[in-house]
Amino acid sequence: MFIEVKLETMIIIMKSHVTDDEIRAVEKKLESMGMGSNVSRGIERTVIGAIGDERKVDKEALEALTGVEDVIRVMKPYKIVSRESHPEDSVIDIRGVKLGGKQIQIISGPCSVETQSQMDSAAQSVAAAGCRLMRGGAFKPRTSPYTFQGVGVEGLEMFRRAADKHNLPIVTELMDVRMLDTFLEHKVDVIQIGTRNMQNFDLLKEVGRIQTPVILKRGMSATISEWLMAAEYIAAGGNHNIIFCERGVRSFETYYRNMLDVTAVPVLKRETHLPVIIDPSHAGGKSWMVPALARAAVAAGADGLLVEMHPAPADAWCDADQALSPNQLNELMGELRGIARVIGREL
Amino acid sequence: MFIEVKLETMIIIMKSHVTDDEIRAVEKKLESMGMGSNVSRGIERTVIGAIGDERKVDKEALEALTGVEDVIRVMKPYKIVSRESHPEDSVIDIRGVKLGGKQIQIISGPCSVETQSQMDSAAQSVAAAGCRLMRGGAFKPRTSPYTFQGVGVEGLEMFRRAADKHNLPIVTELMDVRMLDTFLEHKVDVIQIGTRNMQNFDLLKEVGRIQTPVILKRGMSATISEWLMAAEYIAAGGNHNIIFCERGVRSFETYYRNMLDVTAVPVLKRETHLPVIIDPSHAGGKSWMVPALARAAVAAGADGLLVEMHPAPADAWCDADQALSPNQLNELMGELRGIARVIGREL
Amino acid sequence: MFIEVKLETMIIIMKSHVTDDEIRAVEKKLESMGMGSNVSRGIERTVIGAIGDERKVDKEALEALTGVEDVIRVMKPYKIVSRESHPEDSVIDIRGVKLGGKQIQIISGPCSVETQSQMDSAAQSVAAAGCRLMRGGAFKPRTSPYTFQGVGVEGLEMFRRAADKHNLPIVTELMDVRMLDTFLEHKVDVIQIGTRNMQNFDLLKEVGRIQTPVILKRGMSATISEWLMAAEYIAAGGNHNIIFCERGVRSFETYYRNMLDVTAVPVLKRETHLPVIIDPSHAGGKSWMVPALARAAVAAGADGLLVEMHPAPADAWCDADQALSPNQLNELMGELRGIARVIGREL
Amino acid sequence: MFIEVKLETMIIIMKSHVTDDEIRAVEKKLESMGMGSNVSRGIERTVIGAIGDERKVDKEALEALTGVEDVIRVMKPYKIVSRESHPEDSVIDIRGVKLGGKQIQIISGPCSVETQSQMDSAAQSVAAAGCRLMRGGAFKPRTSPYTFQGVGVEGLEMFRRAADKHNLPIVTELMDVRMLDTFLEHKVDVIQIGTRNMQNFDLLKEVGRIQTPVILKRGMSATISEWLMAAEYIAAGGNHNIIFCERGVRSFETYYRNMLDVTAVPVLKRETHLPVIIDPSHAGGKSWMVPALARAAVAAGADGLLVEMHPAPADAWCDADQALSPNQLNELMGELRGIARVIGREL
């Protein structure tokens, strides 16, 4: 009763008054791509299935043919990062700290590295709050060329020194391919690719050649599919230690900075085996929003958080209004611990 | 070589490890909706075509079945308004003024009806500029309950009197179903359904029961498909005199009020036989943007424009910063006339 | 040292090369609105403060004056609904069930009323799960005129009968002003204003004249400020029993139906004293996303949820893929109870 | 009567129940940034003006202080690129071809460089159509790592050879800072910075150090202000030969690829002295939309267009469905010439 056919990877829907020549042109085009075809001709509408490896198919070239109404991809374009290819959760080991397993990781620290004493104080507060990973930016992507751009390489050293006292692996952002060697020399434990660089493909290819874990922040208005494809660039190079980080997307709302897409958490957990974390600080942009967003993220199933904390928030050199104080971080950790327990996880 | 099958109106893509039972459940569900099915089983992926009248198909009920990955609609959901159903352009006759044909119609007038003398002066300027239709609001949808809400029924009378002196058909907005009879008594020539009411389905059904031409403004963030479906509500009731009006959509940009979607013009001209006009005044929200947007709209192929003009813009009771002065309207008409000629139309 | 001046409700920023005449024109315009002014003239830039009741100020009329660069509102345009006007949380009493206090309310039930037996079964499951309020739609706003539009008045009766057996107050959507009397006759306990009607101002005014609690769903792309203003329409009429419901907003993402704006919870709790609930079912549009979103909403501080549940989801007449089964609802209630406890609330 | 004060560059609006200490904290913070302050104390609301060079002000640090409700920037953050700083239009000279003056430039060519014969044929068609500049990509930013990534350096050589026969300056995209020297060696006439790199600040800084004209495409969801700031990065380095290119932004609409923001044309012409061009091909994503969008762009006041043309569109190696054929380009040029004349320009 069922007709056994080969895998259809794309479906080409023809216009209502399609001619035989137009149908044959699609078949020929598919053939030239090394694909087979399967034509279902209806009374009003003909549908052609493309059979073979969809990576060979050029969707746009098919859409350009006369008589073609629409071309629909049946297979997902991402492979290595997809849960289909790897059904179990991937747990990433960051110098002994596990991200993606039962334990939820809160990565905390200041927006930017300022001074040694600021970093020392921050590292102590991070460790005291029970966090196992520390964040801080030595190179800062800033909208204006006239604002503070980060302290640079010296900042990496200050960060390293401060974090090492508490044995905290460090997370910091890489913006420029030419700085990668410096990052490796300073043994950066987790490289962060920022929002503005999510589709900086040369940078993605470079971090795909090493094994250092990478936090890939979502682009300002990247779809989940584009984000998974950006991760696929890293994975295709051989580095599978990828952590997705949702940090709010652009929207029409002007009350807060970005709209946190909390739905991305269950969606990514379904589509990929890789860990998913949330940055509630950059999402809302105001420290008073952070606890609510952080609790929501953990409740939704995030594997971790990136939370900005500064020893003296009002004196921070950048994003002063979004950092928590050490006390606020402590209090938040208590709430998150409770929520983690309710959903069968731990902090 | 081709297998003759009946019309596939929906395509159901099954998950990769689908079972025979799951496939049969889809077939059964389609059967219960009075549809046939056509199963293409591949090595990794099975695709089922739903055969029959797609209006009977409940897409969500299919998506809810286990084993279903995605359900794709092949046929368009809009019928009467689609160009497939009516290949020639529809020309709407508004008391002798033709909208949708070779002649482009510039509909002008103030945002809101204020006084008899303001309307008299406005009507004279509208006619003097060579416009053949006049706009003005007697009932105003305002974001705040504390701002001017329109002068009401009395405004319709003022508008009627002013326009009649120049034999200008009038365009005005209907917000409340209970006012329809009043609109008919005042012989409103074109009823405008505003942005905020594009999916006020009870209102759409009511204007579907009469034959007065309707300008259907696009919802603040309505997709083109939803907009066509809103028109289908009117058309399904029997009123096919529908004019689409693009007026800018919500976006992340804060420099101006709304983002004019000029691409909607060629898209609608392809998808529907009905006329398409543009409101450059509400899109940008500032009078200095209006000429550029108006020229762009005509160049893109719009059948008309809704342009706000006020005898004394700075004194307007609402949206004072977006109305053109009579002189500015005159100047714009000259430019539009030139562009119309270049693309084989007239003003 | 400080100069005592009257309240500046708007700030008018003049262009860099402003003339004295332009400044005087602004002062005169303000005077004509019954406002005072306060001019600060700088080397490059002059700033004028408007003094008085900002409800009298026409922002657009000021922006239309030459020499004006920008007009900034200092006071918030919403009054009755603002937390400034009423610092304590408002608790709304729905036949003895309190919404907005320590207890979180989960309002559950099917998308639409179908049959008496479906409603009886649903009501039993709602009560058994420990929910204290029931939802169900007798009138349905549907994108297509060719799909199921709700069972109508008869549905209200079925709903009433089913809910009364378990003493559950009922929540149902009002779309048409002409149906309000019918809703009152059937003693609907909470009237829902849907997304597409958030700015249907005539409908808002009507429900402002009664005392029945109103759930005001956020418009598809309404800003938080517009949403508060829509509530102000209801409040200005005398009905202060308003409940805000976030249900996802329009975005560029196509993986799911709407993007749940979880940040709206802490923002609204800061801006208004009225309760805030979340509809995780309409946000994601798929039942498998509902538990994660529901947990996030409660963790973020929502006062309640609207959760779709159907006795047999796959057979639902609308939105079949988003309803939970009775068992899934039970399980979710357990998790939510745990999270409520962590943040000092109860379910 | 007017009080002479120094330039207020920021306005800090305090909360309604502000204390003297909170006001003094703001004054002190401003002082620490080298700024003066000007306090206007009202009955309900106090407003503080920050006096001095706003580039020294850290907006976030002020927002973080207790008692601060809002901080509003009065001065624009962009300097060199602003029309305030340079009131006349800048005309950029590209080997004798002027962009930004009376003459409108249509830059045409294929999406990507494929073979020498394809480029030879394309160059001939570009020149024959009357275009004076040619485009083509040797390095392609592609969403998927598995699709064609451009032919690379060899492509630059093919492009150079083909264009030189017709004396056409070439426009091509730079993605990686490490390729800049190669671009200079091949004497690329105009360097394009793509959408995904608009905020790749290291790349912007590098092209700021040379004098080659730069086309800066707008980021997928960049506001006009962010886009101007990205240009300011280039200008701050010393390269003022910057051309803005609008190419459609991300929106909720799924019918076409991107939403062309035609309003950006009049807005940029007001805000900056630099030329503004439009890419109608990447905006709509379908060749049948290109003529309408191209006409709209010229009518709106654009200084030029980037139009994809391929000798055989259906065989193009990327974006096959969006390229015009040589004949279609010819026809479009005729229409654009007519529209240019109407608005006092030439092609």
C-alpha cells in the first residue's frame, strides 16, 4: 500500500497553471545538482520532491525557475549541533566544572575589567556567592567610538590573577581573530563570541579550530535557526564545546533594552544537545529586572546564567545600571537554588 | 511517467523515526475531516499529502498528533481577494472616481474634522490641488483617553457640507459597529477601517454586508497574509469593494513613528486584484518625510495615497506635525504627476 | 541655591540655531494651552520646560513648530492605573477568589466551548487540579472567516452549567459591544478583552462602565505604555478591576507563534498596582512549550496564568496543538506550587 | 528675562519623591565626570541639566543612581558624520565617478564572482546598461557552512580583469581584517562592509585608517542611530569616504526576505552629509520585486543603488532568484532615468 521512495529533502510546489516544460526544467535542475526527483501531479497543483543530499541543493536556484511557487526544506540545515544527530545532552567540562548536566552554573563578574583591586574584590564575591565560573570583559564592543573600549591585554592578566586565587575558570569575549593567540596564551577557559559577532564567520571558523569551550551569544535579531547554523560553523571546524547564550533580542518595546526570549530555552533544549544559558543582565539592562529574569531562566530549564555583578555597581566603567551588588547576587543565588531543586536540578 | 493524483492542499511532514501507527493516525484524522491522503515513504522521512478542500482541514489538530514534525499549507487561505481567483485588476468606482485603474488617486484632507470653516478651507485646497477624493476623521482612535476623541456625528455633517461644494466623495473612519447606520445615513462614500480594527472581526462582517467601498488599513504588525484574510472576511460577506492601505508597521526603529513597508505594494499587486494605496503621513509621522514617501509609493506602483493636509498645520487638533500645508500638497502633486507618467499612469 | 520652579511636565528641546522668535512661538503656544514655560538658554542649545497639567498639552502641535528639535514627556501619561497613584498592590476579588495577592491563580480550561460533555469533563479536571477559576471561549476571533467561529450564546450556557457544578467563576472573551448585555445576563465573572481588541476603544469604554473584572490581553505589538493607556481607558470609566495578561508578542522568530515577553512581568509590577498574569499557551502555541513558560512566568512574579487544558487535546476544535491534557496540568501544578513557595507565595 | 546657562548635553529627570541627598549625589557624579549641573526643582519633579562635553558623560552610571527616573541625551552622539557638523552634501569621488551629487549611480553586477567568462559577460552588460560602477563578491558571508563561500582571492583577480576592460571601478565585500592588504593590492575601488559586520568594530577601525571609499551596509536590525555611530567609528579613524547602504531590515513579515526601510533615505539625508544608497535586491530577495523597490528608492531621494544582475540568473551560484537579467536591468535603467529627471537629478 505504501510506495517506498528515497528521502525527500526538499519539496518544490509548482504554480497552479504549470506546464510540462516547467516541470521538466525543475527535474533537470535537480539532476544537475546530483539529485533525483519525485513528481506528484494533482488536478490544480503539482508537487515535486527532491531526493538526495540536501546540502547539494541550491534552494534559490530552484526558486528562480519559472513555474515554481515555493521551495520547502524538509530536512533541518544543521547537523552536528542537532539533537537528531546526538540525542543525549552534551556536558561540557570547563577545568572540572560541568556545564549542561544536572548542576546549573551561575557565571558572574563585572561587565568589564577595570583594575586589579576591582577584579580581586569581584572574584572574592563571585566565589563567596557559590559561583564556580567568572566573567569579565577586557575588550568591549561599544556602540560609540568615544566611550571606554576595554583595558585590553593587561585586563586579561588582571582577570587571570584575580580568578586564579579562587580557582575560578574565566569567561571573556573575543572580538578580533588576531587576538586569538593571546587568548590561548592567557589560557582563557571559555571564549565568548558576542552578539555583534554571531555571524562573523571568519571568527567562528577560527574558534572552530581549537578545543576551548565557546559561549555563542545570539545575534540581536538572529532566528533560532540562524543561531544554530552559526554554531554549526564552529562545530564543522571540529570544536563541539559550544554553549548557546540567549541575551535578549531586538524588539519594538522601548521600556527595556532587549526582549529576553525565554521560549528559546525549551526550543533549544529540543533542537540541540548542547547547553543553553541566559544572560539576564544584558537582556533587561537594569539591575532591578535581573532577579526576576534570572529566576525565570532557571525555571524554564536553562543550564546556566551569565550575571553581571560589580563590587560597587554605581562606579562601574560600563553598564553601571545593570550590575548586581555582591549582596544582591547572594540573595539571588538562594532563590535560584530553591527553584533548581523544584525542577530536579541543583545549583 | 507522471502519476495523476488529486490536489494536495496540505503536506504533512512526519518525524524521522515515525511508526506505521503514527502514519495511520494521520490518515484517519484526515479521513474524519473528509480528506484523502497520499503517503510518500522515504528512507528517513515520510511525507503525507492531504487531498481535498483545505478549508475542511484543521492544521492544528494535525500538528497535535504524535509523529508529526510539520504541516505545510500548499494552497493559499484567501480565495475571493486572491489574484488567482480574479486575474484582472479590480477597479472600484467611487461616485464616478475610479480607483485601481490607470489613474492614481490622491485622497487628501485633515487628520480630524474640527470646525466648519476648517473643513471648508480644507475642501477648497483639496479640490484646488487636483485631488478627487477627500479624507477627514469625525471619530478618532486615540492612545490616551484624555486626548481629543473627535467631534463625532456633527463632524460627519460638517465634512459632508464642505466636500459637497466641490463634489468630492468623502472617506472617513468607522470604529464602532453601532455607528454604521449613521454612516449610511450620511452617505459616507468610502468607509475606512483603521489599523487598530483590522482584526475587529465583527466590524469586518458588518461592512461586508453593505456595498460601500472599504479602505482596510493594515494592522500595526499584521502580516500580508493576515491582512488578506481580514479582507476575505469582508469579501465573504458579499462586499468586494475593498482597498488595501499600507500605513507603516511597527518596528524596532525609534527615529520615526512607523516603518513604511513599500515592498507590500508589489507583493499585494501580485497576490490580489484589489487596489492598494499608501498613507505616507501616518507612516513617518512628520510632514517633512511625506513627500519622499509619497513619491516612493507612486513609483512602487501604488494605486493611490492618503495624504494629510491641513489649512494651518501647526493649529491642527491632532497629529499637527504630520500634515502638509496646501502649498506643500500642490508641490507634491506636481512631482507625483511626473512619476506617474514615467511608469505609464496618470494622476 | 536651588530655584523653586513649578512642575515641568514636558521638556521642549530647541534646534541648535534657534531664533528668539521661535522660542517665543513655543511660549505662546504653551500659553494658549494654559501652560507656563521655563526657558534655559545655553550656548548651543535652548531647552524649554512646559509647566502645568500635561493632559492639556498637545505634544504634536509643539513638535510642528519650527525650531523645535524634540519634545519629551516627563510625566507618565497613565494616571489611575499607575503605581505612583496607588503604591499598594490591588487585589481583585472574583466571587471570593483573590487575584493579585499572595495566592497565585491558575485559570484553566479549553480554548473554546464545544459541547456540554466536553465542558463538564473540562470543569471537573480544572477543579481536580486545584485551579479556582475556569476559562473557555464561546466567541472566537479567528484569522480566517472559513474556520470555526465559536458556538456563541449557547456556549455561555454550557460553560455556566459546567463551571457551576464546581463553583468555578468563569472567564470568557467579549468581542462585540452588542454582546455585553448577554454577558451580564449570564453573569460572566471575568470578561476577557482579546489581543486584537486591546485598542478597540469603544469596547474598552463599555467595560469601563461596569464593575465586572476585566482581563486585558496585550496587543500583538503593543508597547507596555500603550497597554497601560488602554487600561487607563477602562479605569477612566470607573472600572478599576483590571488584570493585565501578557500572551506573547509578534517578533521576527518563526519557530514558535509569539515571543513571550517575560520581562513585562517585573516591569508591570513596578509601573502598576494591578495584577499581571501570563498566557503561556497562546505565547508558544505548542503544548510542549507550556510547562517551561508557565514555570518561568511564576518565577518572574506573575500573579496568575491562563493555561489551556482540554479533556482530549488532539480532538479540540481549535488550537489542538497547544492544550495540555488533564494529567499534564496536574503535573504542572505541582511544579508551580514548589516555585511559588520559593518566592514566598502560594498556589 | 532669559537666564544664560551653559550647554545642557544631558537632562536627568529625578523621581517624584526625590531627596536632597539624591540630588547632590547626581551633582557629585557629574562633577567627577568633569561636568557642571543645573538643577530645576519643581513641586513634584526635579530636573537636572548636565553641562559640558557629553562625550565625558556615562549615561548608565547616572541611571544607576537612586532617585534617577530617566536620563535623556540632548546632543546627538555622532559628530563627524552629522549634517550639523557639515551642512553641505559630501560627494565621494570613485576614480572620477561622483557619488552623492546630482548624478545617481547604479552599481550593478552579480552576487558572487564565479568564473572569468561570467564576469566578462556581466561587466559588458553593466557597461552597456549605462552603469558606471560594478559590484561582485569574492568572499561571501553565508548562513550555512555547507554552502558556497565565494571563490576568494582568485575572484578578485577575475573581477579586476573583467571590470578594467570597461573602466568600471569595482565594489566588493571585505569580511576579514586579515584580507585588507590583499584588497589594497588589488586596488579595490570601494570596500563594502556587510550587514553582519556593521558592528564588527575592529574591521571598522581598520577601514578607518585608509582612504578607500567604504559602503557601510545597515545591520539586520540596527537603528539609524547605531548605524550612524558605526560610520562614526570609520570617520573617527580619518576615513570620511563613507556611503550608507540600506538593504532591508528584519521584521515579522515572512512573505519576503527583509523589509526595505525606504524612510531611512529622507532621514539619513537630514542627519548626515554622506551619500545614501539602497540595495533593492537583498531587501526583497526576489527579482520580480526589484524594479518596484529600485524606483521607490530613487523617487525617495537615494544617491544610488546596488542592483544584482547576472548574465544567466537561474544559473547563479548564489541568490539565483534575486538577480535581474541584462535585459531587465536595461529596462529598469530607463524608468529610473525618467524618475531622476522628475526630481531634478540625472542618472
